[in-house]
Amino acid sequence: MSYRNRFPGTKLFSIVFLLLLATSNVIAKQAIPLGKVEHLFDIQSTPDSTLSLPSDIAVASDNRVYVVDSGHHRVLAYGPDGKYLFSFGKRGQNQSEFMWPLGIAVDKTGLVYVADKENHRIQVFNRDGKHQFSFAVGGKDGKPGTPIDVAVSAKSGLIFVTENSQHRILVFDADGTKLGGWGKEGVQERQFRYPGSILVQDGHVYIVDILNTIIKIFDERSKFVYTVGEWGVLPGQFYRPKGVAIDSKGSIYVSDSYMDVVEVFNKGYQFTHILATGKEKHKFHAPAGIAIDGRDRLYVAEMLSNKVSVFKLR
């Protein structure tokens, strides 16, 4: 892949506007590949309010759904069909409290891992929201780090964390002891610019490299494997990728929070289609974290709509 200047910063808006004008005729002349999905329901309400800036979702093996209600500094749990069960956490710095949590994961035993961003740590809970343990995420020169997302390998039990203060991936063992990591700021294969969502599946680590606008794939020993997507506003390209998930057939789903779409790539890393619920692409509202459960249901956290949309893929 050729890494080119992707015009970081606010100057992108004018550039993208011109690019959209230049490509509008091309898009109009060729149909956008669409893959139809069925909208099932939305997760939006709680006993005391609606969701506020939901940022990520994790689904346990029993299809229990955990949603990061970032604006309320807590995690909400729902049953397989969207029925509210309970919540845990509130704003604060003590045990079981959060300061702008962002990412979440569930391991094969049912433990729930939360990237507690402004408290610079990962907190771990049992399936019912009871605190088990926490571990710090360090940054540069002994300063606190900035954890964005967390993922746990079902194969090795290793915990992977995206850390933004140094644009890197950190690796911890099952009890939170730091083992190492890789990456620094840049555009090369093993470099990142604000890594975001992370997913570990079948021995591979999928990382959303937000400002480099691609998905980077490594093995669990940090060996580079492949990339998905590139910068742009056409199908198969990204402007602000945010979430990544994989279905039962190995297809890769990526949310783009600027283009308001979810794009799909096959297990050979080739673009196949954009999700649609009718004759046109489905327009999300700032989609962020996404997840797919064992029934091939897709969950999309729509931050600016304050809801999680749920779809049946097939």
C-alpha cells in the first residue's frame, strides 16, 4: 500500500468538499454496491434517561449486550433482545467509577473490560458488573497513558489496549501485568496516528488507525499482516473509520463516523458493499464502536443519535 499525505486537521473539510464535488458524477454513473440488512430494534432508553454519547458495545457469549454510556460515565447491560438489565459505574476516580470511558470488551469467561480513558486505566468486572481488578495504562516518561479501547484474545488470554499518548498498542497478561507493545506516531506499517477500536479474533489483531484512515492487521506477536481500506470518500475508502467487527463468515465491517456508513470487506480484505436497509445505503449518525454477536446481529453505537442500532445481517 502507498502511504500518502492524508491532510490532517481542519483543512480536510474544504479538501473533502472539493473531492465530493469532483467524484459526485462518478458515483452517480456507477451504482454503489449495497448489502441489505434488517433493522431489528434500537437500544436507547434506560430507567433514568436516554443514552448519552454511546461509544462502544461488547456482546458476551450468551448474547448479553454491554454498552458504554460515555456521556453518563457508566456501562449499561441489556438482554439478547434489548431488555435493560442493570448498569454499573458513575463519574469519578474511585474503584468502579469512570471518567469518559470509551472502549469495552468481554472475554470468553464473561469478564468485562472497560477502557477508562481519563482515569488512565483498564477496569475489569464480572458479568454482573462487580469490580474484579484494575490496571494502569502508562504513557510517555512515566506520565499516565490514554487508553481508547481494549480487546482480549480468546486464544492466548492476552489483553491488547490502544494507547493514544504515544500512538501505540500495549499488551498485558491476564492479570494486567504489562508485557510490551509496539508502534509510534507515523504512517509506516508498524506506526499509527491515533489508533482507536481494536479487535482480536482467530489470532489476528485488527486496529482502526483513525488518522491514517485504514485498518491494520497484525498477528498476536505484532507481525504485520495486511491493511484494509484507504483514504477517500468512495466505496471501499475511509474518512474517519471508528469501529471494526467480523461476522461468522469472516467478513470485516467498518464504521465511518464522517461518511455515516458501515462498509463491508470480505475475508480476502476486498470491499464488497455498504450496508442498506432499503434501496439506498443506510445513513447512520456518527457511528462509532460496532460489534457482531453469535447470531450475526450487528450492533452500531450512533453517538450523536444517542442510541445503539441493532440489525440482522442474514
